[in-house]
Amino acid sequence: MYSDATAPYDQGLLDVGDGNLVHWEVSGNPEGKPALVVHGGPGSGSSPGSRRYFDPEAYRLVLFDQRGCGRSTPHASDPAADMTVNTTAHLVADMERLREHLGIEQWLLYGGSWGSTLILAYAEAYPERVTEIVITAVTTTRRSETAWLYEGVARFFPEAHARFREGAGLAEDPAGAGHADDLVGAYAALMEHPERSVREKAAADWCAWEDAVLSMEGMGTPYTDRVDDARLGFVRICSHYFAHGAWLDEGALIRDAHRLAGIPGVLIHGRTDMAGPLDTAWELSRAWPDAELHVVERAGHLGGTETKELVLAALDRFAKG
């Protein structure tokens, strides 16, 4: 792992329209290979820790906060922030505008979870701008994947899921016949409530469920650990995106993976990922011949030592390309 202590040598707020300013920063070697880190969530915000995967002598590394989160403004925790202009298409356009703003011809893309969905959406729209792709915890935000995360996996965590449904104002569903769209939609509505206390409780209940799904990975409570506006913005954005199927046709990103032909890819996925089962990564690897799939036997959604080693190896290899 490399150090994440190197301060950015350039940063700013990019006006992407619709009243939104997207925060970005660049670190590493100004003459190095351009790479973009696409954070997860949606709505998590960028993390300086992602710099540790990139050789600062080899890469010109760009981090950015997607609309409504991190240091981008307006923040989604503000009820006045207009969520109708925060969609997958808007984020793809923001990434392309950022590339142009920084004068980058092509760049490598790295990210995981929701970040993988946004990476794929961007790369399929602008394949000529992408040199390589490295993805962990592969997701494409199909409604079937969302249904698993918010309903299907409940069979393993029925107590926590009962609390999750109760938080949405829905009756307990012992038969397991509920619909994820109803549940996610209920939380999306709660996150638009005018009273902050209502939004705070909904955000806490949402994060408690997310942590329950990851509880067997033994890495604490990463979702509940978010506090105040960061938590509110995260849940508002997540529920907004998932309630709308990320504005993607079902299966579109795998269907259109042929557009990635010629782009080398590395997909890294934990065998025991309860939040996003392996089948999505498998299907994507079958549809994208230039991608290699690495299955980490004893890792879940958050990965582990072997996952990190595979990311490092891929990025070090691509740095020489």
C-alpha cells in the first residue's frame, strides 16, 4: 500500500450546472497516468484512503465528490437541494465535464459497489476516454440487485429486517413477499420529510439495516458510523437512486458491455458478499471479454487483505501500460 498522506496539489469546485458545484482534487505526479476514483454509495463522498492504492510517482490521481455529497454543494442533507437534477445521467455528464476541465485525454477508472455502476455507465457512454477499469464489489444497480439487498437477504437477518420495515411504517412481512420498491420508496419519501427529526430517524434505521447485512464481515458499523449531515445526505441520495432503479433500463449495463471491447478490466468480488452476490460480477465478466474476474473466497462486500492485494497488483500493472 502507498501513503495517503500526500496532499493534493490542485483542487477546486466545478460548476456542472443546475446550481451544483462538484468538488475535485488531484494528487500524485502531474505528468503521471491519469486515473479517476469513483466513490460508492451513492452519496458516500470521496475518501483520501483510496490514494493508498496508487503509486504517486506513476499516477495523476483525481478524486471527486458526486453531486450532493462530500464537499460538493448543495449538500443533499439540505432539504432545499433539488434531487431531480441528481441522477445517473447527471453524474456521467459531470465526470466527462471534469475530464475536459482537467485537460485529460483518457483515464483509468477505479471504484466499487455503487462506484462500479457509475464507472460502467460512464465507460459505456465514453469508451474512447477510458484506458482501463478496476472494480471491486461489482454492482450494476439492477432492480433485481436492489430487491436482493433490501428484501431477499432478509431471510438471513429477519429480526433486523423487521425493524427496517417498521422504520418505514410498513407492517412486518413474515412470508417474505414484500416488495423492495415499496420499502425503498417509503424511505425515499421519509428523507423528503420537512422535519429533520423524521429524516434523522429514517437515516438511522436505513444505516442500521445496511450494517446488519455486512455484520458477518466483522468490520464494525461503517454505515451507522456516519453522523449528522453526512448520514442524512447519504441516505437521501441512496434511497432516491434505488427508488428509481438508477434511471437505467433493467440489465442495461451488462447488455451493453460490448461497448467496453478493447478496454482491459479487472473485476474483484468476494464470494461471501451478502450485499451483492457474485452472480452480477460473473454475468458482467461473461459479457465483457476483456475483463478478468477474481473471486476472493473469504471476502465479503468490504473486501479484505486479498482484495487489497489484487487491487494494488492491477493498478501497478496498469501503471506501466
